[in-house]
Amino acid sequence: MPASPLPSIATARRRLLNREISPAELIEELDSTMRALNPRLNAFISWDKEAALAAAAHADLSLPLGGIPLAIKDNICVLGQPTRCASRMLDSFVAPYDATAVTQLRAAGAIPFGRTNMDEFAMGSAGENSAYGATLNPAGEAHAPGGSSSGSAAAVASGMALAALGSDTGGSVRQPASHCGVVGLKPTYGRISRYGLVAFASSLDQIGTMTHSVEDAALLLQVLSGHDAKDSTSSREPVADYTAALRTGVRGLRIGLPQEYLSSGNAPAVSAAIERAATTLREQGAELVELSLPHSEAVVAAYYIIACAEASSNLARYDGIRYGYRSPEARGLDDLYSRTRETGFGAEVKRRIILGTYVLSSGFYDAYYAKAQKVRALVAQDFAQAFEKVDLILGPVAPTPAPLLHDQDRSPLQVYLADIYTVPANLAGLPGISIPCPQGGNLPVGVQLLAPHFGEARMLQAAAALEAAWA
Ligand code: GLN
């Protein structure tokens, strides 16, 4: 692989402002990196250089992200660009509007450039469930980049993108960030508008960022946060100054270490990363506090019941009539629905629709869905009690580093169980960030910090302290 300079948003901003490079030249530079690396890595499934150059011609460098190209996950609408959720079902779909997140990026001067590969409809943990083929992990090409924001993580890690948007329903920003060695931030539920994010499980979905640095994560979050009248679940909570928080350090912060997260089932590299993070935080003046999140055992089951239930309802709209793929062989209405959905969806999406329909069916609703909602409330309560004692929680992102690509030995259940450390934040609506931790292994491993609702500033503050200590 040719060496890539891996420029961050902050470094690209400096080059643009010093007139070392023009916005159009920056697009050309990224385009040639994409042409060199993407045929192998498959991180992008489409990109439109002409549209990006047209935007670059009017770039306003006085804006916070003036002239900065950003990669966007394929499930976030970008006006006039294919938005296919890496699904055959949306093969021919071109977004007729911008997602609010994209509108905000454009208003800050950024240029959407490239649609990143993903697990179909964001369902998966390895990027392998894409109708456009798997993405390779730039940090070890025999390995999966993680998922579902596989392409966003690989694009940033390989230098094909300065930064990218992803979406996180159960870990899809934080886990691929951990596996590829980039920073992945999932904000509090409601912090960033979901308008224009194709719905998977609406009560869990959040747009998040994948960046080279904590500073870039703060820059993007600043632009993306805020209330949106088009998303009734978006919050009116005032937006903090995220960049100002970065240099304040961790002295005096209380950071919780849940005993349930220090399982002997974690890979040695993951345990080493947690130990290193705890030591670094202690050295910087934070106090580490052991605590318990007693319902951790039930989080994966609750998540998959709720996520599949919501998905089965959200994906009912792909009926072959309103948009996207339509089976050409259908005879009659019922046949049109079933053939379209049979060929339009991949195996994992179908598995989830079937599971979701089952848990919502009248005979099983109380046994599964209603119970999962109770577990969800208990998980939120665990965190509320924990955050009475600590400012932040430290834990792993995933039990292992990136798995091998196409590992046939892993059953769907084993894959689901590996989401144990990421889904709690979604169930409770909390913000989380994955920061790459040097731990001596061959593959990247991230550590995760979780914060109370709207505690992003403090979370970024501690993440920046770790990053600075490990630089
Ligand atoms: N791996 C989880 C799942 O498959 C998370 C997906 C996501 O966050 N979009 O549901």
C-alpha cells in the first residue's frame, strides 16, 4: 500500500488557511488516494468528484469546516447522491434531500465526498453484510474492519478520508473505530438530528463521527449538535463548547471501572488496553473507582429484541412500490411484496425482520418485547446509579481485536454477543467514545469512555488526555 499522510481535519484546515493547497486540490488529492486504495479496501461504494469540485469552487474558508471534504456513511441522505444502505433494495435510490447532519456540515463549509460501505441497513459487526462486498481493515487486511460503519472506519484509517460520519445503533461507530485504530464518537441520543438517517431501530440510532483525533471529533460534534424541528427526538439541551474542554485534563475526575467489563473472556490485548488506560488516567490525577453494572448480562438479549422489533417495523416500507428495488417477476400484489423482499434484502436483514416480527407477535410480545423494555429501564437505572458516584466510565469497546474476515466459525449468536460493551450506551441513550490505545499487539484496540447524558464535553476532555499521553 502506498504511504498515505493521513491528514486530520485540523491539519487540512491549516494547509487550506496557509494557502498550501486549495479546496479543489484537496479533493483531487483524496480522489487519487481513493483511486489507489479503494479497489482493494472497498471502503467507498460511490463517490462523485465532480459534485465535490463544484462545491469546492465556492468553499468559504472562513467557516469552521471551510473546504473540508468528509465521507458519509451510505445510510445518511446526501442530496443527489446514491444512498443505498449497501442494500440491493435501494440499488437505484438517489437521495432527494440532505440529512440535517449533512445540511449542518455544508453550512459549516464542509463538502460531502464519498459514500462509505457498511453492513446492509447497518445490521452487522464486520462489514460483511454489504451487497457491495466486504471492506478490508487497513490495519490488517486479512481482518474485518468491524461494522456496521465499516467503510467509514477504513476510509479514515487508510487516509482516504479526513473524517467520516457513521451511525451507531448498537456500537457501529465505536466498534469499527476500535478495530481500525481511529476515534469513534457516539453522542447522547437526541444530540444530533436523525432526520435523513435511514431508520434501523429509531429509539437506538444516532449519527456519530469517525476521526483521526479527539480534537476533530470535538470540531465535528460542535457543528452537528443541536435541536432540529424535523426530528422530534432531537434535544433542546444547550450545546457545550467541546473544543474548550479538550485541554483541561482529568485531575480530580472520578472514573468508574465496572467489574462486569473486566471479564476473563476478553482477549489479552483488550485487557492490556484497559489496564493501560486506567494507569494513564491515574497518573494524570484521576481517581479510578470500581463499580458494578448488575444488568450487563442481559444487555445483548434486550438489544437484539428491541433492535429487531423496531427494524421489522421500519423496514416494512420497502415494499417494491414506494421506492427502491422492485421484483420484475411479480404477479399480483402479495407476490410483488414477497418477491421484492426476498431478493432485495440480504440474509441478515431477513433474519432480523423475522426475529422482530416474532417478538412483536401477540403470543410472544409479553415474553420478549415487554421484558426487553423492562431490562432496558434497568440498564438505564444501573448507569444513573453509577453516575451518582463517578464522572465517567471506562471499559472495553469489544471483547477482541478485529476478527478475521469471513470467519465461518462464528455463528450469528457469537457475533451478537460481541456487542456486549457497546449496546448499553444505546439502550440508555448515553454518549460513548472509542480511543485507540497502544497495547503492544498487532491490531488496533480501542478503549471506551461513557458519560452521563449530554456529558460529551467531559468525555472528550478525558479522551483528549489519553490521546495526548499516548501520542
Ligand atoms: N452490531 C450491532 C448490530 O448488528 C450494531 C449495529 C449498529 O450499531 N448499527 O445490530
